[in-house]
Amino acid sequence: MNDYNSNMTSLIALDDDNGKSFLGKRLSSDREIINKIVTMFPETDTDERSYSHIREEQKMKFRIRSGECPAFWSETGEIQKPSDTLIVFRWNRRYAADEYYNPAEHGWELVSAEDFPGHSHEKITMETYRKSNSTI
Amino acid sequence: MHKIRTVLMVMFLSLILMFSGCDFLLQFLPDKGPDSVTGLDDIEWLKEGPVISTPENKTTFYVVINNNEPSFSKDEYTTESFKKNDPLDSLGRVGTATSSMCRADMPTGERESLDTNPTGWVQNRYDSALVEGGWIYNRAHLRGYQLMGDQDDKQNLMTGTRAFNVDGMLPFENRTADHMKEYENHHIMYRVTPIFIDDDLLARGVVMESDCIECDEEADYAVFVYNIQPGITLDYRTGENWINEDPEIPSVWKSLPSGG
């Protein structure tokens, strides 16, 4: 069985240098990313800290690690295994980071990219990746 | 604010004085004396200079200090916006920049060109493959323009290498700035303290402290950012600079020790 036909989508945010976190904390935030996610998925799993940052009126669209949602959003770049789709919200900014994730080095192939305006970021790029034949 | 700068300076300088006060970096080598420059090779990040390898092979121009906790006292916290810069010292060197700021304080006008030449300003041009943009030095804002709109204020400008300004300070400053933009009702205590050794005209780097009063996320940090340029030797006494010809010797801190 192909572990990557899981229909699971991991959602993360990276800066221009593929930075994902600093001392375990997110690099930045933008409400327009959450707005985008809730239009894409009926429900999305997330971690506790990311959940705490979601506005109250949108929390009903998220669950904390239920394992029953088609997508998982992590502010600090936690990738769910197995995932066959990776969506990277690219900040188009450089932030101080100490943890990085380069999708290409983990067997992901870029299939599409879409720009949208952020609330606190001039432009956020939503990059969609699919698994190549490489393993994670 | 002067008291806080004094405390910070005492913290750093007391460690320096423990080793006969000649080199800031020797605080990381408790067993080495002031003459043991080659002893710096014993510690990887000193051997390389303040450049730390990461899985992405990125250059890191900072070190986290005080467990990433800013050291503002309780009395200093305020949601009332202000900005303050210590006066230049007797050598004309820039001092601490302190502020409390929020979204409403961010600039809306055009950024102006800078003419101030801070201490240690010995400008040279290099191949852009070595120094991005060619010019070794920037007029580096302590409190960045994007935060409160500071322009050509000699009390808020220091001589910083291109790498220090763009790769060192700016990535941290961006965290603070974008948090302010996202959370309009949050207030940030912010302080940048340049560190000079003895009578050096060029700062070794800056302590950057940022603390969001309402939360504990990306706008909270305490780091020391090194004023360095990989591949270039800096004489911190004067600001003079030249290409590091010997690849076997770490270029970044090669001009140690400071002073006469």
C-alpha cells in the first residue's frame, strides 16, 4: 500500500529561507491564512498552540489533533505523516529562525502557487506540493 | 533607561574584566587568558566566527541571551507610546534606543536618505559576490524605520556591516514589525543596546530585546547580533576593513583584541 495515498494535507508556513520556527515558536501570523484554510476544508486538525491563536468565531472549524480531519495546520511546521499533499504558506519575508523545512529535500514537488494579500503581510504565496516517489 | 544600559554594560564588561578586559569573546572561554587568541579555535562557533551551521547551512549572526527573556524591569513596562535614545558618548558613539510602540506608531510617510556618518564609518566597496550590494557598511538604525519611522537621527544610527543589518538585525525586527501590524491592539517594549569594547569606534554588535506586553509569541526575544561580515576582517578600533586573505584563520573576529 502506498503510504502517501492518504488524502491528508499538511498545512505549514515558511519564510523566504524555509524557516519554520524559532525556539519552538512561530515566525509570524496572519489572519488571512486562517481565512483561506476555512474555505478549503470543512474541518482542520491543529495543535494546541495554533488552536489558541484562532479567533473564537472560527474555532468551530478546527479540532485539536482529532485524527479525523483531512488537513492539519501547524504554525510551527509540524508535518503529519502520512500526507500526500503539502501546502506551504510562504511569508515572502525573512525572519530569524532556527528550525527549517525545505520541501524539495523531503521529496515534495511543487505543483502550483497562488498569491493572496495578507492582513499584516503584503503578499502571501500558497504553494501546493505533492509527493514524488521519494520517501520522507 | 541609563540605569538599564549601565546594568547591561556591567553584565558584559564584568565578564570581560574577568579576563583582563581585553576581549568580549573571552567570556565564552573561562579557562583561557587574554593572550590565548588561538584558544578561540577550541570552540566551534568561535573558530568559525559567530557563524553557526544549521541543517539548511544558513549563517546565523546572533546568539540567544538570557534564555530569550528581555530584561525590562516591571517599572519600565508601559502601553503609552514613547521612544528614547541615549545621547552620544564622549567618543561620539551611539547609545541605547528604547521604546514602547504599537501599530499606530508605525510610519506612513516616505523613508528618507541617510547622511550621518556614525563612528567607525570607514566605507569600502567590495565585489558584490563577497558583500551584497558591494558596500561593506550600512548606516544601521538601532530602532528600525519600519517600527516608528526613525529617519536620519545620529542618536539612532550605528555603523553596521551589510550582513549585520540585513541578515542579523532585520530578520528579528521583521518579527516585531509584523506582529504589530497583525495585532493592532498589542504593545511592544523594544530596546537595542550597542556594545562597544574599550574605545572601539565600531560596535561588536547589539543586544536586541523585544517584548509584547499582551502575549508571548514571535515578538518576544532577547539576542545579541554580531556586527560581522563573512570574508572581511574588521578592525573594531577604527572601523577599517579589508579582505581576509588567509582562509585558515577565521575572518570574522580576526582583528581581536580591541584597544590600543
